[in-house]
Amino acid sequence: MDEYIIFMRLDLLTKDAQPSPEQMQDYMKQYQDWVGGIAAQNKFSGGKGLSVEGKVLKYGDVVTDGPFVEIKESIAGFIIVKAASLEEATELASACPILNGPGNSVEIRKISALHQQQ
Amino acid sequence: MEQLDLIPHLFRTEYRKIVAVLCRRFGFQDMETAEDIASETFLTATQSWGIEGVPANPAGWLYNVAKNKAKNHLHRNAIFQEKILPEIITNASDFEEMDIDLSPQNINDSQLQMMFAVCHPAISTESQIGLSLRILCGFGIQEIADAFQTGKDTINKRLLRAKEKLREEKITIELPAPGDIEDRLEPVLTTIYLLFNEGYYSVSKNETLRKELCLEAMRLCTMLIENKLTNKPQVNALLSLMCFHASRFAARLDGDGELVLYDEQDTNLWNTDLISKGGYFLHCAAGGDRLSRYHLEAGIAYWHTQKADTNEKWESILQYYNRLLQIQYMPIAALNRTYALSKAKGKGVAIKEAVKLGLTDNHFYYLLLGELYSGIDNKAAQQHFEKALSMAKTESEKRAIQKKIEYSRYSPR
């Protein structure tokens, strides 16, 4: 089994696009149902949500606040899954509930062993 | 009644206290001596009380005898050492050191310290439970063997090896430093929980023994809560969880000791006192910023004490299982999560996820599939039940599955 990271991108900044607290609660439930389903297959390796607070550093001492916003959607979080192939990881990712929102996307990348754990 | 009943009862409650205090005093090097002295004390009691009658304060009497035996041992030891090491001169202070403190406070402290020592990660989990039963709960070797469904020899060997290991590793009998408490609590709580499960889920027919195991686990957990240093949210969550489970003790076994499934239990037999205790400790578990697996399992157990079969109940259980599986994957949790999913969102959704679980070596997996297909595709349901039946391990499981097969055969559709 290899590990794959699933990045979730959505619009975190446009005010009108933000969910109400009730919607948020519902979204979180859907999200947990999705991750719970992956974990029930013993294919969940870890994951984190990200705050909108952040900095971006660029070549030439350029510093900007907040997440990377060259496009409207920024990374909202990621999970790491165990899968036998990129196809299987993609299949797991395809049920991610954020894909129900227009403009949102997920990106699946195989984790290579650059930083091998001890 | 008198001493015939009294001595076994006192053995259960006092043996462990005497052993804990003496062990702590002697160290693991002399653990067997501590056990011997405690056993001899009860032997003396049996002989003496048979002739002279039961003393006014039986526990106090036992403590005095144990104390004297321990002092004699220390004294003999001191003389022995004096002879082979003549440069050591015994003086008055040595005798002071020989005092054996059997005050309630020291008994409690000693038991708590023993708990951490016995649940040391250096020894295997099985040995931790075995030693806990022996040293912390005063169980006999035969009882421990029954609880593990194995022979006395196996248990004796296991305990012997564990004690050797504790000596080799020079494990000291003391509470961990405050900074290490969280880490060291982990294996202690695991042992307590396994001890409880041993009683709750074991296939042993001995109901008294099973109940006893559960109560002992709850007692040890209560001791942790009573101490300020170890009274942590996850400890309260564990006790809460055990209270909720234990509340169904009377309802989950029928007159013949057969397991009664949750759906079929007489809810009037649920112990409301334990349910409210569970609620209290769950409330106490709310502090802190760490959500332990015990919090999640207590949440699940709480909802199982709610009789009404509402969507809110199953949605909540589903959410707790989602989180629990992210902390720790367990096949049984994966199966239960899928069952909760079917109750919350319907069998169709659950079947889709169930087929992905791939737990084909687990007969509960086929039981779940049979359950999910019932009323949707009864033929498929029956096939899964048959498969479960062929893999079931105990007679009582087989009988329960057989009932399901009969039911699905004659149910409409």
C-alpha cells in the first residue's frame, strides 16, 4: 500500500461564498461521513484542516498575508489515505463532499519517500 | 453465616491491599515474599478464627498479623545480612524503617503505585492484565485461568515471566512524575479497559466471574479518579463508558446465560443508576483539549442507553464512529459504524459501504451483510447468514445466527 495525499481546494475568502454556521455543521457531518467511510476500510492515514490565517513567501522577499490566492480557491485541508494505486486513491477522493460545490476541487498526489520516517 | 463466608470475602477485599503495601515496601525483588506473607496471613486467620472465633475487627486483625509477619521477615533478613556483611551495624533506626504502614492512605497510595508499575509497557499486555488481576484484584490463579480460558500452568508461567521482567527492568513502584502522567496513564487505561472487556465480552459461562471482572475494572478506574494527579478527562471518560455498558449487564443475558442482542433486550432491566453515573462521569470528562478514544466510545455508549430509536441517536453514533475510526481502526468499530450508517441513512447507502470493508475473515461481517440485505434481498441475506453460521466460533453465536436465518426465511418479501 502506498500513501496518497488528497488536497481539498475551495473558496475560503469570498464573503458571499462562506457557509452559515448551520450549513457549516452539515458540511462537517458530510465530511466526517466521507472520512469515516475511508477509515472504516482501514485506509485513513491522517489529515488536518487548515485555518485561513497564513503567509505566502515568494522569490524576491515578497511576503503576503493569507493563503495562496493566485486562484480563488485555496487549500482548506488535506487527508492522507492508503491505497494500492492512484486509481484507488482517486476513487476514494471522488466521494469527497466538497466536490458538490461549484469551483471546488480535490487533487490527489502520491507521497514519495523524500522524508523517510525513522 | 460467619467465617465460612467471611474469609473469602475478606480475601477478595484485603489480600490485594496487603500485597500492594508489602510489595511497595519490599520492592519487586521480594514480590513473592509479599504474596507469601499475604497468603500466610489468611491461612493463620482460617486456623485461628476456627478455634477462637472471628475477632471484632477482622480486617484490623489481618493487618496486624501481616504486619508482624512482614517485620519478622525484615528482621530475619537484617540479621542474615548482618552475618554475611558484618560491617553493617543494625541500630535503632533500622527498626523504625521496618514499620509497615497499613493505614487507609498508604494502602490507597500503594495500590495506585502498583497499578502504574504492573501496567508498565516493558511487559506484554496479557501479562499486565494477568498481574493486575493477581496483585491489584486478588484473583486466584484458577480464576485468572478461567478468565483467559486457559490452564493454571500457562497463567503461572506468564506471571512468573512478567515478574522476572519487572525485576530485570528494575521497575520501581511509584507514581510517574506529573509530566509523564498522560503517557503512563495510556497503558493503565488500556489494561483497565481490556479487563472490563474480558468480563463483558468473554464467552465464559461463569457469570459471577465475568461481573466481578467488570466491577474490578471500574474499581481501579475509580481509584484513579479519586487521586488528584490521575483524575484526568480520559479517565472519567473510561469510567463513564464502563458505567454505560455495565448498565445493560442484567439485560444482555437471559435466564440460561445466553446473549440477548441489543435490539431484543428488555429495556426495563437496564440499570438506571449506572446510566446516571455514566452521565455524571461523562460530564466530568468534558475538560481538557484532548478527545480520547474513551470520550468517543463513551459518547457511543451514552446513545445506546437512550431507548428511543431516533434519527438523532443513530446520526450521533455514526459521527462518533467516524471520529473513532480516524483515531484507531478496529474491525468491530468499522462494522458497527456501517450498522449505524444503515440506521441513519438507510440500508442502500450502508450496503455500498459495507462491501468495501473487505473483512471476509470475520463472521460478524457476514452477519452485518445479512442484516443489511434483510428486507432488501432476502435470498442474499440468507446466504450471508449461512456464511456467518459456518464461521461462528461458539454455540451461542451459532444459535443466535440460526434464529436470524429462520426469521429471514419466513419474513415477507
